[in-house]
Amino acid sequence: MSQRDVFKLSPDWLSVQEVVDAVSSPTCGAVSLFIGTTREDLIEGRKVIGLEYSAYDLMVQSEFSKLCDDIRALPSVEKICIHHRLGWVEVGQASVVMAISSPHRHDGQQAIQHGISRLKAHVPIWKKEVYDTQESSWKENAECSWASPKNTPQPITAQTHDDVINKPLN
């Protein structure tokens, strides 16, 4: 991870402008942006009203460094900034904001697509869906290296959560 890379975990509302400002550069003609929001889904007759995010901070920082190195292996990446929420995130609010600057739009757009997929697959940030019935369920991203074989979301149990924390880093 270089000084051009910024990562922040926060319980606070995410500022898209702050993320864009962190990657802006006079040598770049493109700032590519991804905003992931909490969506209202209907799961088995229950409506999602929000998500609860948690993370293992030391491991997140380590994996973020690896993520930036991986993104920088792509052509023409100048600056990277990712802000991710922790705690309660209501439907419609941003859970993650990622911006990457590059001299040309095509390189930046490819880097964003690659970066968000790698973030979901490798950075240990967990989410719990909370339903209108007051029930909740831990979910894993289909991209996760520890995801179920069919890539269908399954609740994360305490056992698999421990397995993830203790899993060797790639």
C-alpha cells in the first residue's frame, strides 16, 4: 500500500465527495467510482430493513494492503480510496464507496470492477441482514474464498466465522 492509497472503516455516513477528493489528481483524466448501497430485498417473505457490518480491523488493514497491490498490478492506476461502513446501515445508505483515479477512463473502470470484486472476496468485513420481523441472518458474499460451493449465500455460523478469522492469508 502506498501513500496514494486511503482506506477507512467508519460507523458514520460515507461522503462520496471525500472519497473522490482523495483520488483527484491533475495528471488523471478519470475518476472511476463505485457506491454500494443497502438494498431492500425480500428474503423468504421477510423484508430487509438494514445491514449490520462488523470487521476484524487488523486483518482488514493487512488485506487492504494486498488489495491495493493487486489493483496496482493493473495498468495506469494512480490513486485508490475506499471507505466502508461498520455498524448499522439503513436501506438506501452507502455501505462502501470506492474511487480510483487513472489517466484514462477505461483503465479506471476496469480497476474499479476488479477492486470491488476482490474487496468482497478477500477483506474480512461481515454483514448481517436485519429483517422487518426483527430476525437477522449473517450473510457471505458469493465472491468470498470461503463461500459455499454453489456460491449461494448461507448464514455465517460462529464456527465458520472462527474458521475465517483463523484461515491463513493468501
